[in-house]
Amino acid sequence: MSPRDSALAALVAVIWGVNFVVIDWGMNGVPPLLFAAIRFTAVVLPAVLLVARPRVGWRPVVLVGVFMSMGQFGFLYASLHAGMPPGLAALVLQAQVIFTVVIAAGALREVPSAAQVAGILVGSAGLAVVALGRGGATSGLALVLCLAGALSWGFGNVLSRASGVAGGLSLTVWSSVVVPVPLFVLSLALDGPATVGAALAGFSWQAVVSTLYTAGLASLVGYGIFNALLSRNRSSAVVPWVLVAPAVAMVAAWWLLGDRPNAAELAGGALLLAGALVALRPPRRTPAAPVGERVAEPVRTAVTADTN
């Protein structure tokens, strides 16, 4: 990755780290799936009228929306609602790094370097330290929901990379079109019309501010940059940067919510940062193979060719 792309990836990590605290702060009194549906409604309108649709078929756009947006955030919001602390949620969700690299290796033939594998292992050790140190205070349901969100994010990362879309903002906006209605219907089914109606009628100013941050900064700016980075860099080079977000989330939760991290969280966060630094070491340069011997990316080519 170029220095410019590295700086952009670091900016996204900060925005996303604070995002966990903002979601938890604003969701009070609002059912989680309804809150996520409102967020993505704010992403789509009016941006869908201003941003051109990505030049690929609907299939990759819908798949990215289902996995990267609806799946990831539906599970994450439900996890926070079930009692997952925002700092811990940020850490557990980074299991997506492992999922992404493994899925990309199989689907896109992007075999990670030895340094990236080592960094992922160190980062995974950090997650284990946090889970052992504080997992007992968090329900199993909240943990499973957060891991499901991480898995969905991993699939979304690979699908975004495979789509071949050069403009990250267009994919972010148009893939979000598929999110609000299913989440709203699920909220009606699970929470009931009376609860949904009361939440909409009593939508607080905190919920409004949270929605503006999550829709404007975390989704439009954050995912716009992130998808653009994935379009021009290897998945295993971009995704490890997200390991910085949990450290930001823990500091933000401590500062804004008084959620002071314990020794396990601090140690785990340090390991995560160490893993990110190791994984982000540039690989040794090797002579380029002759054009006729280079390996193609069949998944990316097949998806990009779908222009119906």
C-alpha cells in the first residue's frame, strides 16, 4: 500500500473505533434492528440520487449490501443491545480479519504472506486475552451475535474486492439500498408494531446524532474509503488496518462513557496493535513474472463481467 492509502486506512480505523461508542450511546430506547434500518435509510437518502450506480451488475451490489452492511450491522446492533460493551464489541468484531484473509485465499487466490499470517496470529491472541479476561461478564448470546457480524463482514470484504468497483462511495451507497426494508420488517416481527411505533415517536436527540455520525462518517466516508482501498490493494494488506479500531474504541468508551478497560483489555489491545504492525509490514519485493505466467483472478473477472 502507498503512504497515502495507509493514511486513509488509519483514518477509517479511527472513525470506526469511535463508531461503536456512538452506536451504544444513541441506541437507548430504540430496538437494535430498527436503529440499524434507520441508519441505512439515512445512508441511502439522498445519496442514492447524487451518486451514480457502480458499473457492475446488481448481483455483486446486492451481495455486498447483504453481507457487509445488513449482516454485519444487524448482528452488531443486536449484540450491543444484548449487553456487549462497545469496546469489547470492537475487539471481537475484528475476527473479521481472520475470516477475510481465509476467504480471500480460497476465493481470490490471495495467499497471505508469512508476516501477515504472523500478524493475524498475534492479533488473534489479543482477542483471546480479552475474551478470557472479560468474557465471563458478557452473555454467550452477545458474543455469538458479534462473531456472526464478523463473519458476515469477512464475506462482504471479499465480495467488495471481487466486484472490481473502483469507486468505493458508489458501492457503499447502492449496496445500502437492500438494507433498510428487511431490517425494518425483522424489527416489526421480533419487537412488535407497538414497540417500533413507540421508538419512532420517542426518537431522542442522542439517537439523531448517533444516526448522523454512523450514516455520514462511518458508512459514507468510512466505507467509501475502505471499499476504494480494497479495489486497488490486496485484501490481506487493507483489512489488518482495522485492527487499530478496537484500541480507539476502548479509549473512546473510557473517555466518553466511563467504561474503563481492565488489564486483560489493555493487554489484548496491545497485542492487537502489535499484530496489525506485523501484518502491515510490506512484503519483500520479488521479480515480476512474465505476463504469460501470471495468475489471473477468476472470481473478480467473473463478477465484473456481470453487467446485466
